[in-house]
Amino acid sequence: MSCSFHNSHETVNVDLKQKPDWLLAKSPKGKVPCIEINGKTMIESLVICEYLDEAYEPKNLLFSKDPWKKAEQKILIEQSSEILGPFYSLLRSNDGDKEASKKLRDFLHRFEKNLKGDFFGGDHPDAVDYMIWPWYERLGVLSELRDFDFSETEFPHLTGWCKRMASDETVKAIMFDDKTHVAYASSSLNGTPNYDIGLD
């Protein structure tokens, strides 16, 4: 997220199954993401995003100045977390979890209807776009490992949005391709998640 503010930063990945002591010292529950600025730390994705928006004021603010619109953005971001259950249920099933697949499709159809322009932010990405993008970036994993069809025919707006997001300079600076995501997912399913995949 900090890439969208064009400020200098360092990214540190951690093994979430064997959390290092230094992370627990900075984030007592071991939660990520966790940012440290001038010796002070902060957790929770949405809180961090809002803080960076207000502290660094990028050219295109991620959150609306209008209180109502900002509230609507936060609602969409909160609702986006509903993808976690069906996503991981489908990923962890060996024979294809039909119920999870249906729930995931229903979720995607809801967001398909919510997308009114090129981006959820209108003519450029905003907080909603950047906060929900990581899950869409990983849909290729389900297509590859669980034969989940995320097609332009069924989801014309979302698939078009995915292409535009993948071309966004902020996203391009931090995204991984399908091959890398599949490699990590496979290592995780095997019980030995490799958190350093793609960092070479």
C-alpha cells in the first residue's frame, strides 16, 4: 500500500507459523501487516491505509473527503473479507467444494454489480480497489489448482477491472504472477509454506 504514496519503505516478510520474537514485540498478537514509522508501530490493514492517506496526502486520496462516501468505501472493504471463507474452503478441498464454489461465485457477482466504472474509485483506484485487489490477484490459484472459472463472460466488469488493476503502477510494483501464487499455495497445502517464494 505504501507504494501508492511514493514514499521510501522497506518490506519484511515473516513466517506466520513461526513468528519471530521481534514481530511479537512490535505486534503483540503477531498480526500483519504491521508498519513501523519513527519507532512507533501500527497494525490492521484498514487503519494503516487510512493513516497513510491522512499523513502523506497522495495526489489521489484513497479515501473520500465526503463522510458518507468514505463510510460506503469502508463498508465495501469490510464486506470484501467475506471472500476468505469460501476462497480457502475451495482451495483446501481436494475434490472441489461445490458449496464453497457457489458462495465464492455469489460473492463475486455482488461485487460485479457494485463496480460502476473503470475502478471502484471511479476513473482511478481508491482504497476499495487497493484493499480488495490481493484476493483477486490470487484467483488464478483457484483456476489452476481447483478449476474455478473466473471468466469474462460471467464477470465482464470484474475481469476488466482486474486487467486495469494489473496495469496500475502501484500494483505492478508489488504484485506476483499466477505462477508464483500457485507455487506458494502448493507449498502451503503441503504443510511447508515458503514465504520467500517470489522474493529472489
